[in-house]
Amino acid sequence: MSEKDLNGRALKVAFIGSECYPFVKTGGLGDVMYALPRALQRQGCEVRVIMPCYRCIPDKYKRMMQHRASFMMDLTRDGRTFFVGIMEAELDGVTYDFIENREFFDWGNPYTGLWEDIPKYCYFSKAALAALNCLDWIPDVIHCHDWQAALAPVYLRTHFAGTPVGSARSVLTIHNLRFQGICGIEHLKFWTSLPDELFNYPVFKINDGEANMFKGGLAFADRITTVSAAYADEIQTDFYGEGLNGHLWYHRQKLLGIVNGIDVEQWNSQEDKLLTAPYDGEDVLQKKPENKKALQERLGLSTEGDQFVIGLISRLTDQKGLDLIDAVFTQMLDEHTQVVILGTGDPRYENAFRYYEGEYKGRVCAYIKYDESLAHQIYAGADALLVPSLFEPCGLTQLIAMRYGTVPIVRETGGLKDTVEPYNENTGEGNGFTFDRYEAPLLLDAVRRARRVYTEDRDRWNAVVTRDMAKDVSWQRSAGLYMDLYAELAEQ
Ligand code: ADP
Ligand code: GLC
């Protein structure tokens, strides 16, 4: 039994969120929904993960699911009731409950557009709480993630007050404040049938008179967390606050930043079956060139000479600093530098990278897809990984890169600032190459500084590689901080 137990019994926490690896993942939220419950479980917490049963979940996982219960649930103002099915599966000791409803979750992708997504996640947040009552599994804390689950803390204190689950406390984690679930007030009133008095300025209403689901959830949650300490400060400012900075400042007493980790079993270069030459901190310097060569061959890049390979693994959106990369792309390249891009997203970036691949065949590869196996091979085969984000709540790719001995080149913002210690030219200490202001020449300078150390001072470069591999990027410490938070809430 863990020392964090409540009077001898384990803490019970229900995770509520819209995606979770390996069932559905579109970005880092999916990784966290997978890795954090496992880390908490190891620390003696009982965790259940509740997520939608999307059609796109691969059949091999659907076959693992068992029907646990079904019932009808009130939702809309017109009194219509909706079907809720609970499908259950267990993976490595964690229980997953999938909320089933064809009307909402039978689309190809989890997210389709706000018109469908607002009703879908109003339904999901309410169904998740109803499922806990139905399963008679009453958690100490419901831990909700991003705007898609933001209504759960609101329902908890309204429709579910006085029911068994109403005794739980709530935590709402901001993974990305850019997406908030904004719609007309009447639309949200219709889909939630929440009391009229909540549609005022302190809860759902925003300046332009619309309703904001995230804002309401943040007002009602007992605690708010975000995924790094730096982002917790940043979102209280105009630049990063996405219109909610005043609201977050008002609620700052309950706001806390806890940096993400990664699952070090999922990301383990020594056991990674997707790599040509698995390696650890001892033989990384011998094995990385083999992985680099395999990557170059797979992607049609030249294997001639000693190439400095820069990777980018990212959703292709303006959050990720792609405008900076575009502005200095040709200057970043030389005959000893290659760039590998893996990502999908905004067509304007997809096309820009395709163009560079066409122009610089053999030196640039733009792989415009979502591909887990190639991601692993880039983390292992590249020398450096670029993350020059405009804003970055935490960022996982720089953590995975370090774990694979790939040196991050990042902008000092959010979690990037908290996790990558800048290389010090005088002492050779540090984990990566960084720049501060969002300006393309500064990115170019950081890339050039990295390349200079790689080509002219290989011993120091190698020291950064081995230091990065030894860095603790696991969930252990941060899971402990969440345990403390849950215990504090449960004892109140
Ligand atoms: P975000 O959540 O903002 O997209 P993170 O850095 O937190 O950014 O997490 C991104 C996750 O998605 C990482 O696990 C990364 O490896 C993965 N990823 C992003 N794009 C791709 C892609 N095209 N193919 C495979 N994995 C990807
Ligand atoms: C979001 C953020 C990213 C973070 C991830 C997981 O998608 O953009 O920075 O790492 O969530 O918390």
C-alpha cells in the first residue's frame, strides 16, 4: 500500500477525456491519458479512464471490450433522452470504460468540427458521470481533460449534486487553451439543459456574448492544472491567455502547473522493436549512425558523408512555430544538413514542406502522414529535433527526443522552457539549443549553433546526447504531485 492511501484505502480517480493511446490518439493528450493513469496505478491509486467509443478505434481493441451496462439519459432542453452504452476493457491493469452512442461517435475521426463536437462533448461529459453512478464506482476525484470534458465539473455540482458521484471532487487539466468549445448561448442551453443563471459572465458567457464550455468548467472545477509551470504563468497573460487570461487570473489560487512526463516503457530505445539497432545510454554513439542510415534509406535521403539530420514530428498548425521554419528553411540547409518532417494538418504547411522536398530531393523529406513507426525511427535516427513553438503547454516530442538521445532545438516557451536546459557554450552543459523571442533569425541561429557543436566539437555534442538519455523524463515525479493533489482534495 502506498503512503498516499486514504486511511488505508487507495485513492480512486476517474479520468475523463476525449482521446487515449492506443485506442485513439491525435496528439499529446492521447499520450497523457495513457501514461499518467499507469504511473498513478504504480503509486497505489485506482484509476478508471472514461472516453468515447469512437468508430475509428481499431477492431483489435473493440474485440477486447465487454458490454457492462446501458441506459437512457436526459440531456437536451426538449426532454429527449439519449442512449448510453458502457463498453469495458482492461489493458495492463487499467480499466477503460467506453461510452457508446452511434449518433455521436460514429464518425470517422474523433473531432469533426464544432457544429458536431459541441453536442457530442456535452453528451459525453454528462454520460461519463452517469456511467460512474451506474457502475457504482464512486471516485474521490474526477480528473477531466481539456474543453471536451470541461462540462463534467459543472454537471457534478448541478445535475449530479446529491447523487453518489456528486461526492467527488474535480480537477480540470488544461492541455491546450487554444481550443475552448465556444458556441451561442442558446445552443449550449439547449444541449446541456443547465440552469439559466450559469450563462452569466463569471461562468459560461464571454465578452462577445457567446458561451464558452472551457470557461464554465474552469469556474466550477475544484482545482485547475496545466501541463507545465511556465504555461500556468503564461496563460494569465494577454498573449497566451486566449481570451481567458482574466478568468484564469481570477481563479489563480486553484491553478497549478505540473509538467508532463512520458511513458518510459512505451518510449524505450533499448526495447524498441521498430528500430534497426536498439540502443541504450552506453552504446548510443555507436548505434545512432546505424539508425540514421536506415532512416535515410527508408526516406530516400542521401547517405553520403556525415549528415546532420534534423527531425520535426508535429501536428502542422501555427502553434508549432512552422512559420519560423518556413522563413529560414533554405538557410537551414547545406550539403551536410538534412531535414525530415513527419506531420499532418494545415494544408498551407503541408504544401510548403512538400515544395521543399521537391526542391531539395535527397536532402529533405516531407512525410505528410500520421505514422507511429516512422516517428520512432526519426526519434532514434535524427541528430536533433526541432520544436520552435509559438506556444507549447508542455510538449512531449522534446521529451521523447531526449530519451532517444536526440538533441532538442526549442523556443523557450511553456513546457519547452521547463524541460530543456539551454546549452552553455562555456561549460558544455545543458540538454538542447534554445532561443527566446519568436523570430526566425533566432531559430536559424539556434540551428547553426547546434550544427557547429555537432561538426566542430563532437565530444561536447556526444556529452549532450548521453546526458539527454540519462535525464529523468518519466512520469514518476509528476504522478507523485498529482497524488498529493488528489489526496489533498479527497481529505477536504
Ligand atoms: P501536441 O499534443 O500539441 O500535438 P505533443 O508534443 O504534446 O504535441 O504530442 C505530440 C504527440 O503526437 C507525440 O507523441 C508525437 O510523437 C505524436 N505525433 C505528432 N505528429 C505525429 C505524426 N504525424 N505521426 C506520428 N506521431 C505523431
Ligand atoms: C497539448 C499541448 C502539448 C501537450 C499535450 C499533452 O496538445 O499542445 O504541449 O504536451 O497537450 O499535455
